[in-house]
Amino acid sequence: MWYRACKTCNKKVTDAIGSGYWCEGCQKNDDECSLRYIMVVKDSDASGEAWLSLFNEQAERIFGCSADELNKLKSQEGEENLFQQKLKEAIWVPHLFRISVAQHEYMNEKRQRITARAVVPVDYAAESRLLLEEISKMKTSQ
């Protein structure tokens, strides 16, 4: 669900020889790193389902906490239930996604890569107003 990242450039770090973490991007060792979300989730609506790539900012909006905070819940003894509860709270919660779709090829097979660029909770009042406007436009055009 997450990777260890450099606190300066957010690139993946590796364990350094001796202690700490090595960042290839910054070309330096650091004693600490941060965790950043990187996940693929299955999203569905009335039209079907799709696999979306989610990165740190979007996943934080869905989970309501940072990867560091979620990892602390996971690593606390006897607190496994809090970690599982946090994951379950994120399931089946409606969100609006702004996505981008890119074609790529994998083993001579063309595929789509769908990435969430923005995630916001559903504003039911605004969605209802939009639907009412669309209905009004349909009535006036008839």
C-alpha cells in the first residue's frame, strides 16, 4: 500500500549500508524517511468497474490519514482492529474521481492505465442540482 520515500524529493529510498536510507534522487543518506501511498484499487459505478492507480494525495483523501499514521496503527500491538477498521471505513464510500487514461503496451498487448488525479467526496446537493438542470434542458428541448 505504501513505499518508503525521501522526505526531500519523495522518491523511493533503499536501506543504506550501515544505517539510514539512501535516496538515489538526492544522492544522500538520511536517518529518516516517510511512507507514501501507492496503490491500485477497484472502482465501480452503475456503468461498470475499473482498476485505478492511486497515489499519496488521493489515497490520503480516501483513508483520511497519512500512510505513516496508518502504518503506526498496523504496528501497534493489540491495535490490529484499529488498522482493519480504518481500511473498512474506506470501502464502499462514494467519491468523485478526476482520472486520466493512458495507453501502454505490456508483453505486446495494449492496455489502459487509469490514474486518479483528484478525489473528492460526493456533494449530493450539487449533484442533485446538476441532474435537475439536465432534466430541465431535456424538457425545454422537446
